[in-house]
Amino acid sequence: AQSVTQPDIHITVSEGASLELRCNYSYGATPYLFWYVQSPGQGLQLLLKYFSGDTLVQGIKGFEAEFKRSQSSFNLRKPSVHWSDAAEYFCAVGVGSNDYKLSFGAGTTVTVRA
Amino acid sequence: GAGVSQSPSNKVTEKGKDVELRCDPISGHTALYWYRQSLGQGLEFLIYFQGNSAPDKSGLPSDRFSAERTGGSVSTLTIQRTQQEDSAVYLCASSQSVNTEAFFGQGTRLTVV
């Protein structure tokens, strides 16, 4: 079964600084990869997804992620964070057209300081 | 509706009582998912519906949990004889088909006292 690891439970970053959130997955083939964001009191919102093709994926809110097959990673990045980026971020993996289960990591909480 | 709607948003219940959680997916979405989010944990997959059928119920944590979906739309997750460990946020999501973007509701926060 696939699994998703987000090594960082909590990250604090200054407003305007860059942000990188790590995600590693365990699966033999190329999975479908997603990043979701959950703001306080809100539901989960899709930031971006990777199915195939260009390994650098652009998402909403200025986020991007890069799929690295050799490292089994799909790290999320933003060059300059805004206070509104304070939220919890979840990496998720789906593994095929017949597998409907999205497996989620435990999440990374991002705090933005002024 | 415009998004996935879940009700109630909050539910406090006594241990041993039954609860029903409702999910109203986006109109036209054939796939519907239930997840559970416990404090400090990721999202735990519970069950998935394609239309009215649930091909895989293996994510349900015990036989106290059941779910149904009628008319290819609204789904109800029922927890019988609730226990304190059932306290969590229960999230529902829907998508047009398998492996397309899943849209999440805001969840039902269940507290068992």
C-alpha cells in the first residue's frame, strides 16, 4: 500500500521569506500527487496536482511543486510567503485509475511571523 | 449546490449514542469520499462511493460505522454506540470521477463525551 510522509510537523517562516514543505511517498510506480491546504476553520482546498508530464507543477496562490522520481518526493515551494499562507498543508497520493483512495500525509502546519 | 455541504458542522454526543452525519456533494459528481481527521493526524480514508455503490468499505474502523448514498447524491455516515475515540472531524469530498480533483466540505466536528 502507498504511504505518504511529511517530515516536518511545524514550520515557522517570516513573511516574505521562501517556503519549502517536504513530501515523500512510498509506491513502486508513478503515483498521482496532490497538495491541499486547510486554513483554520476551512475545508481542504487543492493547491496543485501532478499526473504526468512536466515535473514542475504550478498551482494557485503562487505555489509550485516538483516531482522527483529518484527521490520519491513532491516538495511544495513558494518564493515569498504572505501572512495568509498560515495554514496546514497536506500532501496526498493516489495510485491509479482503479484506486480511488487518496492517502494523505499527517500534514505540516505553517506559521508566518511578521 | 456550489460546493460540498456537510451537516451538522458540530455535533456533541454522549458515549453510546448513535449519530448521523450528512454530506451533500456537488451536483453531478459521481464519486463521493468520507475521511476522518483526528487531532494531529492526517486524513484517514473511510469509504468511497461510485454512484450509490461502495466498492470498498475496508477503511471503516469497525462495524459500528456504516454509510449509504441514495439517488447518487446525498450520503449519510452513521456511527452506532459512539465511543470517545470516535471524536474527530469527519470530512466528505466529491469528484466528477475517480482520480479527478476532489472537492472537500468543511467537515463535521464530532465530540463524544
